[in-house]
Amino acid sequence: MLELKDVHLKRNGKEILKGLNAKFDDGRIYAILGNNGVGKSTLAYIIMGLESYRDHSGDLLFNGQRINHLNVTERARLGITLVWQEPARFDGLTIKEYLTLGGRKKFEDVELLETLGIVGLSSEYLNRTVDNSLSGGERKRVELASILLLKPRLVVLDEPDSGIDIMSTQMIRKILKKLKSKGSTLIVITHREEIAKMSDEAYLMCDGKFLEYGGVDGVISFYRSRCDSCNHVNRPEEGELND
């Protein structure tokens, strides 16, 4: 479904991504595992086509089509979406309006309520407003509910457990499996082994490069043996990998 061909990105003369090559097949869950600051979120923004991240070299192919020149809206029309590490605000909309895109999408209330239940929100949230009365964790859950309803072709999740208050790994696993069952391909960006274990395959990223690719257990084993003991500047603070 998605292929990266020799993707490089420079900022202020510094190379951030250093020749990434990868293939993501239809209907599978992939983890991009790596310590903080190694370029994982930058890659997510490139896949989504954010304006300040389209000046990379190399190619992105989506279903065989080169999409380098496409903006965020055009990529969204193809079925690509990004779940942000920090969820966006849409002040003034009710959660029901947000989930139905202001009424442009028609869903039965039973489907909306079922979807809210999957992300751990009760029926009373439908009439609440998407504003600063919601915690960051609640907004993240609402965003995940909207993705479940949209059924995109490709979902990139940037640190899906970030900012979620008391959301268990079991609930995140349930959301990923539900998206996969609806036909989505998922790329999960994470520095946590327990999140990576929810994927079918994994890439290990460090310093703008993929160091390892394959089965999740093998990639995690490499991560533990090489990254935990590494003195690389992007290594997280002590204990962060297991919190």
C-alpha cells in the first residue's frame, strides 16, 4: 500500500532522515519503534504531507501512485490519516457533530455510542462540546473514535498512548484490532515495547535510519540489546522505556 524510497530530509543543513526505505502492505499493523528524537514523528508528518515536510528527497508511493506533491487534504481524500500525538481542538462543535463531520456524515446513534464505548467514553459525551472542558486524554479518545468511524485506508498513529488518561494497553490493542478489522493499514509510532508488541511487523529507527526490520519479537530483542545500552544523544531518560 505504502512504499518509501530513499527518503531524506534536511533542516538547517542537518540531515534528519537519512535514506529511509520501507514497504507497508495492505491490512497489516506496523510499529516504528525507537527512542525519542530519532525522527519517528518527522516521518509521520512526511507521510501525511504537512506543508513544511514536503521538501524531502526520495519518493512516497501510495498504491503505486507517487504522492510527494499532494497536500494534506489530497492525501486525506486517498484515505491517509494521522492521529496526532497531541490531539487537535475543534472549539464549538459537539462531540456528535465532530464525529459526524458537522452532519456531512450520517451515522446511527447506536453506531456512535458503540464507537464511543470502544474508546472508553459514555453516551453522555455525545452532547458535550469539544473545547477546553475536555482533558487531553478525553480529546485523544474522541479523535480515535472519529478515526474508527471514518475507516481510512492508512492510519498513522503517533504515540497512541500519549496524553491518554488511564487508558490501558488492552484498550489500545482493541482499537488497533478494530481498525484493522475495518480494513485499515496501521503504522504505529512508539518508543514503548508493549505498544510495539501489538503490531504484525516492526521497524527499528535510530538517528534517522531504519536499523532493523522484521518480526516484532526480533526487533524488540535488537532494541533491548542495542538501544537500551546505547549512549546516543537521543536515548530517553533512564526508566522512560518501561514506565
